[in-house]
Amino acid sequence: MKRFVFAVFFVCTSLAVFAQTPSSADDVMKEAYASAKKENKKVFLMFHASWCGWCHKMDAAMNDPSVKKFFDDNFVIRHLVVMESEGKKNLENPGATEMMAEYHGGKSGIP
């Protein structure tokens, strides 16, 4: 019985550790701007969602060997997760939806 209780406690504790909230949109952008300034690059911000096929296609296109060096040399690339389904809201970056609206992306969709 003690082993069972210990095992349940261990599993619950492990899940709590790995179920972290994503960084806030502000924190992601502060880090991106700091890296960009240090590396003399621009920030490339992409609003993203796990269900978004076009987002995944854009990621794949940007990682194509024919253009990857260009993006790596010129941009600090960051993703902010928005518009997730109810079951995956925990993946969203806090404040990202508001940031997307601020940049007039609400009606445009993603990516």
C-alpha cells in the first residue's frame, strides 16, 4: 500500500512539474528584442497554433535549406501560441491574443 501511495504521489508531482504555463507574450518579446539587439538582427514574430496547417507549412518552408541561412542570419524567430481549442488553451502564451489584436492580426488569422 505504501508503494502505491508513493507511486501516485510521484506521478502527480511529476505531472505538476511538466505542466508549466508557457511564457507570457511580453516575456517572449523582451527576450527576443534583447537577443536581436545583441545579434544585430530583426525580430520575426509568428502567431501559431497546434492545429494550424499553414503555420506548420510556414515553419517547414522557413527551415528549407535554400532559405534557412537567410532567416538564421537576419532574424530572431519567435512563436506565440494563440487560438487553441478549448482542450489545448494551456498551450497559449498568456497575453498573446491581446498582442495579436494590438498588431491588427485578429481578423487576418494565422500564421
